[in-house]
Amino acid sequence: MVIAGLTGGIATGKSTVAHIMAEAGVYVIDADKIARDVVRKGLPAWKEITEHFGRNILKENGEIDRELLGDIVFGSPEKLKILNKIVHPRVFEEMAKEMDDIKQKAPGSVIILDIPLLIESGLHKLLSNVILVYAPEKIQLARLMARDNISEDAALKRIRSQMPMEQKKGFAKYIIDNSFDLEHTKIETMEVLEKLKSIH
């Protein structure tokens, strides 16, 4: 069993790489998807978030408006810390359950933990294989503005709420450079997967 952490920065293309890996038959556990699931209406994390941030962050259907909440926390390290304290432990609990399930049914497999804040949360210290999906800030900025249809200021605020990409490089065993076209990214991703498979 080989466990590797996959991380990147906002709009560096981590989801693209995770998709390529999943298509190649590797197990990918998506922390973002779990984070969305654990804050569904009525669940304990949803209750804590609405207590801290108020009910004005809810949509008409009672679910949390992630965009609105994002706008609130990305401008304030303190508020982001509160949100992470509520959400992260529940996400890690679910990830551990999924890993146990995979170990039962496919003990010799490669598991990729897709975690956006792998390094910031300190979880990288538990993993000997950390994969970073890299793109320089100017590419992040252009992609994020186009993807989310937001201003340069709003995009920069989101990018700079995370650890700089150049700093993250120092924590990674493998770096996938996603500054080029999809074909280039696929080749680099498959090379990393081959290296992970050879660890067995």
C-alpha cells in the first residue's frame, strides 16, 4: 500500500491531475468533496458554522453558500482558522474511513489523498510522498479570474490566502508542472504514478 498526498494552489490544476490519476485506475480520496459533504444542512459542522458565521451565509434551501462564506474567510486569517477548525477534523475522519475501506478491498494499491491545504495543515509531515501540482502565480491569476469570473483583486486575495507556490515546492517529493498543455501534464502525471507503483 502506497499513500501519497496531492496538493497544489488555487487554480494550478490539481483537479485535472487528480482526474488523470483516477482514470489511470488509482484510488483518489478527494478532501474537497468530503468537505462539501460534511457541511450539508443539519449536520454537526453545518450547525457550528451557522452559529459562528450567522444564518445569512445560507442559501434559500438552507445549504451553506460556499461562495459567500469563501468571500468572508479569504479576507480574514482568523475567520479562516475558525472554519478550518470546524471542518478539518471531520474531513480527516471520513478520509481515514475511506482509506480503511480501500485497504480491505485492495491492499496493494496506490492511494492518492487529494488535499488542497495539505502543507498548510501540516498533514504533509505524515506522508513520505508529497506531489505538488505547480503553476506560477501569473498563470494562477489568469485561470482563477477566467474560471470564477472575478476581479484581479479578488483573485489575488484568494491566491495569497494560501502559502506561495515557490515555498510549497520545498515540501514536495514530486512536482507536476501544469504551466503547459494537457498532454504535457498527462505525461508528467503518469511518470509520477509509475514511480509510486515501483515503491511496492
